[in-house]
Amino acid sequence: MDQNSKMSTEKIALVPMQRTKKVVKLIPPDGGWGWMVLIGTAMSNIVNQSMLSLFGLLYGGALEEMGHTTQGSAIVLSTMLFVTNLAGPIAGVIVKLTSTRFVAVTGACSCTLGIFFSSFSTNIVHLIMTYGILLGLGLGFIQNSSFVAINSYFKIRKSRAVGLANVGTGVGQTLMPHLVRYLLVNYGFRDACLILSSLSLNGICGTLLMQPVEWHLKKVEEEVIIEENVQLLENKHKDIVIKKDSKMINEINGLNTNRRATEPEVDRKEKEIEWSNKKFQSHDELNNIKTSGSGVNGIATHAVVAPQRKGLLSKIYDLFDISLLLNPRFLNIIFGTALSVTSIQNFSMVFPTFLQKVADMDMQQTATCMSAVAAADIVGRLVLPTFQDKYKIKARWMLIMTSVWLIVVRQILAYQTELNILIVMSCLYGFGRSMIIVARNIAISENCRIEQVPAAVGLGMLTMGIIVPPAGYFLGWIRDYTDSYIICITAQNVFLVLLLITWIPDMLLLNIQEKRERRKTAHVIQTS
């Protein structure tokens, strides 16, 4: 009995024991002050982000008085959209140099100034400078910085948080048209713009709530298993550092013993200080210490290799994270998101005219269908992100499923003329459209490091700025050439089909790679 227990004890001793250590990690709060950031973003979006959909209603009459009609409106609106998307990468650079709150507040101030000065416009150039450039720049700054702020505060409930923040835009698009109509009737164009600019000041207060996430990080203590190989490497690295330090001390002592009688004491101390400073440098700098030859009395002289100074192009390359464009998957993602945004934006422009000319609806019926789209959009921004977070579905898969949903709904809607059916189809369309708006930036952020998110979102916005105008012009040409809204809506769906063709194979390949990694990790754990 004693011999058996002894043998079992020996077997247990032969089994390698896993070493663990406790590590304190700082993680996003996934709530806490993050909810205040969401409230601040919603406050800014209610007025500022709604100005895009309010352009025709607010500035249409003023443009007619200036002698411009549809073409003038297109110039001003296209300028604003171009500047908004161009401001994305610029905002990403400024976020890296300053903070998200600084960029968001700057954007909110630019929006307020743009709306304010547009009230004094007397020609189209004034509107281009105010609404097109100032407001467009502000919206680009707000879109980039607000998403980066939310992305830094939330990890598990990120999709739900982005959806809640975008609810402010949906509420603004639902309520603001009624307010603008009331202001135009009772106060006129100039006073209406001045009142809207005063409401836009609330956006500045909202963006001030975007405190740095470093102030609110949570400390979590985790027990980490130390692999044997990693532990051996760490011990070896420590031995190397100790040997280097000992060598430095010996060389300092060598300086003391081998010093010539004529050598000043001050020079000796300076050399000791120099070696002491080298001793306390980082390990990377210690590795750069190279022997350059033999000095006096056989003592080796050493020199630290100075880091190379980066040129202007290298700095720009790093600030804008251009290296992201070398990743084919990242290019595929930003191209796909641009296609989805082009498709829904063009449909939003065509839909009111389709209802009036094809379905033969009056203004009241058209407004009812548009309100149904907006209301369903708000519901979708609340429901779909919660569904995504609960089942941990990747944003790209959500966009793929949403694209299939929109293709089917819009293709059926294109053949309908009855009011009740169109209201139902409008609700279904608005519900699906919400996920495109919520998930597009999340899809980009899921495929890059946290410090690359500002630049990645900016590059995504820039891609939209490059693709949306010519693609929109092409879809408009199809509508004018064929004189058919059904063909135009079908062409819009083709853009979503292209997204499915480019994304589905890549996502399947990514799933296969992730499964292999999980199996490899499980095998390593079992063998250790």
C-alpha cells in the first residue's frame, strides 16, 4: 500500500505543473460614463446630422430666389457630402494628435457657424462656403470622433451603443422637418436659420461629454497561465540584461583602474555618468549599443545608434495609417461599405419621386410613407444591435443579411402602387436600412487595431466620398435614360449584390482560418 502511494506521488511529481500569475488589466467600462457619451452624441446628431435631409425644405426657397433650381441644389449638396467624407481622414489624424473630444467640439462649432452664416447668404457661393464647407467639415469631424469615442468605451455592447447614439439622428429626421416648416412659415428663412443655429449649440454641450476613456477604465485582475517556453525565454532575457549590466560596471571599473595620471577627474566622472545613463536605458536601446573598435588601453568604445529621423512623407504615412490600404481585406471592407451607403442614399433620393409619379400619391401620402421609413429606422437601431450583441454576430455578417433583406424588400416595393402595401414595405425598408447605418463603421473597426480606428474610419469615409458621387450620377443616368424607376431601383440593388459577391467568400475564408486557430490553440493547451 505504501509502495503504491509512493509510485503515485512520483507520477504526480513528473507531471509538469502549470505556473500562473495574476495580471491587472485596464478594460473599457462597457457602460458607466459611456452612456453619457451616447447622450452627448445623440444631442449633437438631433440637429446637426438632420441638416442633410432638411436641405431641400430649408434652402429650396432661398435658392429659387437666387435664381437656381435643381442644378444649384445639387452643387451645394454634393459639395457638402464631398467635404464631409474628406474631413473623415483629417479628423482621424487630429484625433491621434489631440483627443476625440477636441475634434468633436471643433466639429460641433463648425456646424453651428455653418448654419448661422448660411442665414445671411445672398448667392449660391455663400451657401457653398457655409452649408457646403463649414457644415460639411463639422459633420465629418463629428461622425469620425463620435464613433471613435463610442468604440473606445464599449467592447461587448458596441453595436447596441452605436445604435442608441444614432437614434438621435432618426429622431431629428422625424421631428425636425415639422419644426423647420413651422419656423419658415412664422419667421422666414433668415430667422429660421438663426434659431436652428442656436439649437445646434446644444451639440457643443453634448460633445463636451466625450471625456477620454483613460479616465474611466476598469481594473480587472486575471490569472494568466505562463507557458514553460515563454518562462524560459523571459529568464534568458533577464540573464542577458544582467550580463550586460555587469559588463558595463566592469568597464566603468576599468576606466577607474586604467585612467592615466594626466586624465582629469571630471572627465572620469562624466564617463561614469554616461555609462550609468546607458545602463538605465530601455532594453531596445541597449540592443543598439554596438562596439565600434578598441579605445585607449584596449578598452572598447561604444556608441548608441540614434533613431533615424522620419521625413515628411513618412510622418504622413504613419499619421494617416496608409499601411491599412496594403491589406486586401480592409480594401474589400471599405469598398463594400461604400457600395451599401451609395445604394441606400440613392434610394432615399428617388423614393419620394417614385411615390408621387409611379404610385400617384399626393404630398400627404408621400409624407406618411417617409414617416414610416423614419419610424421603422429608429426601431431598427434599437432592436437589431441588441440582437447582434446577444448572439455575438460580426458586423459584416449583419451587413450581408441586411443587404439580402433590402434587395428583396425594395424589389417587391418597386412594383407596388397601393398605399397600405407601400406603408408596410416602407416600414420593412426602414427597419433594414438602420443596420447599414449602424454597422458600417463597426465592420471597419473590427478588422484593425484600436489605435488604427480613427484613421480606418476616416479612410472609409474618404472611400465613400470617392465612390458615392460618380455612382450616384451613374444611377441617375440610368433613371433618365430608361425613364423607369423599376430599372433604377434594380440597379441600386445590383450594388448590394456586388457587396455580397465580394464579402461572402472572404467571410467564409475568415471563418475557416479562425477555426484552425482555435484548434491549434486547443492542441497547444492539451499538450502543455
